Amino acid sequence: MSPWVKALKEKRPELDVRIYPHDLPREEVTFALAWNHPLGVFKEFPNLKSISSLGAGVDHILKDPDIPEQVQITRIKDENLTNDMADFTMALVLNHMRGLHAYKAAEKTQTWKPHKYKRNEDVTVGVMGIGTLGTEVAHRLSSIGFKVTGWASSAKRLESIKVYTGPDERDAFLATADILICLLPLTPETANILNKDNLLKLPKQAYVINVARGEHLVEEDLIQVIDAGHLAGASLDVLREEPLPEGHPFWTHPKISVTPHIASVTDPESAVVQLLENYDRAQSGEPLLNLVSRTKGY
Ligand code: OXD
């Protein structure tokens, strides 16, 4: 049984849960849960009220042009998801700060060579995307001594963190980020934002972490900018094509680390509580939790 069905049934045994496309009376379905669904399928469900993403992102739903206008879209906001993201980005930042990749590589040649390191307070981490996840990441890094800046599409206030706003302040933000963490939602405005022009606006020897979506990054540009010596390297948890294809240059690039989209994985047991709450709200016509704006794209 899928872990989602198991978790839903444990909390609400009487709920009729079906898995697409099997045994699914199309007109009876009012509430759908989705992750990378086959595009166009939602047209088949005339009484659908709501679709919930099974993760924090909704780009995989919004890219479907055939979702009827009245269908509401929600996403998961969950303490575990948020904490896991903050833990993972801190691990990547600290790994980079102390050069652990380089020591791992040095084991191959049995080389004992200490490197100098910087202290947290001498480094600025720029967080791109100050939503639920970005806010927690920014606060956590600030709590362990980093200077932290943020960039968001609309004005945001965070205690002791300067948040730059919109396209006009993007260059100024990029210039602050010794380590850049991308946590943006994927929208037409943010796709390919990690391109050569913007990567070159980061300080020399900056480090890039992408835990948002592969489509934010122009892959060839990243390699060029690292190989030209402008960037120190990158950690990528999300890729344009997942799994990353065999033979892709990222696998063997000495300054690029790849992880298989595991920064923060939704835990069905904790997430089903809000899914069931939204299911009840959708049935009774009440406003849904964690609703997404289809125009904004997040
Ligand atoms: C998400 C993800 O959106 O895991 O939750 O990428």
C-alpha cells in the first residue's frame, strides 16, 4: 500500500481513497493529491474541487494548462519539511565552509594537507526566496553566526536580516552572497535565474546551493563560471532531469556535488493531518489552508 494511502487510512479508515488510473469513478472524485501527475488528467474529473501538492512546490501542478479554473490548489506546509530543509542547507553550508569535499578527495591520494578556513561571522549567506522554507533557513544560519541577506519578489521583514526586493534590488543582493542558497518557487519569472549574468554578479569564489528546482539553473553556465574561476563550486539537490542522467558532466565535476532531491522529503504521517483538514474544508465550502495563487505561481 502506498505510504500516503496507509497514512490517510490510519487517520480516517472510512475515507474512500483511490489511486489513478485504477478503478476510479471519475464523477465521484472531489479531492485529489498529486505529485508529477500525467498532464491533462484532471479534465476527466467533472466534480473536482481541489488538488493538493504532496510537497512544498506546486510547479508540477501549475504547468498543466488543463486544470479547470474553479479547482483550488494547495501545497504542504509542514514543520518537519521546514526543519529538514534548514538542517540540510546548514549541512551543505558548513561542509563548504570547512572544505570537507576537498579532504574527501585528498583521501584518494593519501594527502595530508590542512586548508585555511573562514569563520561564520566573516561570511554572508544570501537566501533567494523568503517563503516558509527560506525564512527558516535564513534564521537558522543567522543563529549560528552567519551574516544573512534575503531576496524576495515582494517586500518582507525579517528580524536582523536585510531582505532585498524584486528585480531592481536583485543585483545588490547577489553582490552580498558569498554563499547563495536558491529556495525560490519555480515560475516563469524565476526559471533560468541562475544564469551566467547573475552568477557573475556573485562575489568572487562564491558558492551556490540549489535546493529549489533544477529549472532555476542554466547548467552549462554554472560549469563555465566555475571553470573560469569565478565560483568556488556548487551543491545541487535538484536537477533539470531527475535522476541526473549517466555521463552528465555534473557527476564528475570536482567542484560540483549532487544529491538526489533529498533536502526535505514530505512525511506522509505528518502531512495527512492538513490534507484531511483541507478535505473537510473543501466538502463544506470553507476556505482551504495553504492555498496557492495560480497567478503568482506559489
Ligand atoms: C517539494 C520538493 O516541493 O520535495 O516538496 O521538491
